[in-house]
Amino acid sequence: MRSIQHETASSFASIFGGKHEWLFRAPGRVNLIGEHTDYNDGFVMPIAIDRAIWIAARPRADRRVVLYSLDFDEHASFHLDELTKGDEGWLEYVKGVAWALAEAGYETSGWEGVIGGDIPVGAGLSSSAALELVVARVFTSMAGSNWDATEMALIGRRVENQWIGVNSGIMDQLIVATGREGHAMFIDCRTLDLTPTPLPEGIAVVVMDTGTRRGLVDSAYNERRSQCETAAHHFGAKALRDVSLETLESRIHELDDVTARRARHVVSENKRTIDAAEAMRRGDVARLGLLMDESHRSLRDDFEVSSSALDLMVSIARKQPGCYGARMTGAGFGGCAVAVVNEDAAEGFVAEVHRRYADESGMEPRLYVSLATGGASVVERPTVADKGISRRG
């Protein structure tokens, strides 16, 4: 079976004629722990996974961006001097990146490209952040601009917040931009400090796609964010990151029930994430697993962003030999869960969880043993011969 990398690159010639000059990649991500803490200035610990969005591209002489999406079997284009928001699905992310880069003072120029990927859309594995960062890689490379991974992550978040209209935090874009092979990334979402944290030896990270989907824009995501801001304001804090467990526990009666539970999740999740990073540094996988289990219960009961499908997947996973811990991952309401499993038990774990979930839910899941990979990157650059090719316009 051909890889998506090869398919993306080889499709360029048939669609645009001639060979692509550049090839770019940006990974998806799965968050091990630290959910709904990023927009509360808190702590998260994701990994960049070995599923990605690829773009094979070539510069144009005009100011047009001309694209073909393998995933959607769609042609699309726009002019860089005529950017307007629309309702054009995946193309809005590309337009949004062009807009955000120009707003930040970056030069942009036209290009044509084929986009392909193997990140399941809507599964909570950050296909949108991967698209934003891979497109940012294209624009900056075409213009010869320096690549500052953290700054480009902020550009991606601006796209999400101001062009797409989702009030997301910085985690997705930051791990997609800065992922490191073999490591999780402990991220302080206020300072943007990054601490690469090695994955303990002998474990496998298994992503478990329930087959259910729920879009962020029409979900209760923005409502949860507002509830968190209300709780922080009550305590006179800039964000819930500044509220200690002790303060919360002593004053939680001052909040209404829903706001109290939202705050309790975020404050306790921040502590769990700090503890999980320390457990990983010690190689204490059992402790990491317990913290993941606690995280799922908190997301289910206090933050109320789980679902029956996610709860079933997590319950089945936890019962399997070699499973240290499991939890829903991503914004919730559908999508994926993640488990940390003994490496030797991973194959049997995948087979049994797949079988039991399909039997009990009637849905077909997808499970992936995922490696931690590097962030958004340039895979192929123009050769001297390529640079002699006349630019299309």
C-alpha cells in the first residue's frame, strides 16, 4: 500500500503537470493528559503522532494559491490580495493562515499544491492544527522567511480564534509545531515554555478512535471556556491556573454547582499533569496510568465533555492486560481516547479492544499504535535543477 506521503507527491504531476519542488509535513497530536487546561493558562502534555498532513507544492508567478485536496477530492483557489471569510471547509484554514501571516508582517506569495493526509478528520487528533502549520511552512518557505516554531503556533491559534471562530488554546498548534521524536512535550500554556519529556521505555501509546464525531464550532466548547473564565473571575484570578486546589476546596461552596465542577476539573487536571510529567521522568508508568484514569473521570463527571462511546472505549481498554491507564483525549463529545500500554501487550490489546468495542457499540473503531514524532517540517527542498523550472502563472 502506498504511503500518503508518496500519494501526495506523485499526484502533483498529474494534477499540475511537472514535478513538485517542495514537500512539507505537519503531524497530528494526541494529548496524554491535561485536557481543557490550555485556554486556562495551564499545563498539558501531548505528543506529535506519526500521522500527518502533507503538501507537495511549487511556487507560482502570480498571487494565487491553487490547491487540490486528496481527502475531499476538491479543487480550490483564492487570490492573496482578495482574502475574505467564507464557508469553504478546509480551504478556510489555508486562507486564514495567509491572512494571519500577512497581518503579522510576513511576506506571502502564490503557490500551487496537493494536500493529502492520514489524520482522521474530527477525531480530536488536531487535523486542523496540522493543516494550519503545514500551510504556514509552505508560505514561509516560499518567501524565504525564518521559521520560528512558537511564533508560527501563535499564528495558527490566531487563525482558529479569529478566522475560524473557535476559542481554542495554544496546545494543538504548539505541539504540531514543536514535537520531538520519542518525547511528550510538557507545555506551560501561559509562558509557552516547553519541556521535552521522554516516553518511558517499554510502553506503547494507543490512539483509539470511537468512530463518533462532534465538531468544535457547534459544540459546548465555547460555553466551557466561558464557565472557566467566570470561575477565575470569582477568585480574582487571571485564569484558573492561578487557583490552588486548597483555595478551591475551601471556597467551592461560593460557586454554583456547574461552575464549581468546571473549576474543579481544571484545577485538579493541572496538578495531575504536573504529577504525570514527574512520573514519566521517573519511569513510573503505573502512576502515569492512574493519573490518566483520574483525568477521564474528571472530564466525564465534572467537565462533562465525554460521551457514551468514549466511556465505553475507555472502560474496555482499562480491563485489558498490560493497560496502565486510558482516557478520552481532545475536546470531547466524540472522537478518540488514548491508552498507555505495555509494549509487549500492544498487539493483543488492539485486537481485543477492537473486537469488544465493535461488539458492544455496533460501531467500527480504529486503533493506532502511535509513535512520538517531530513537528512541522520541510521534507524536500528545490534542487538547483528545480530552481531553473519556469514558474507557472
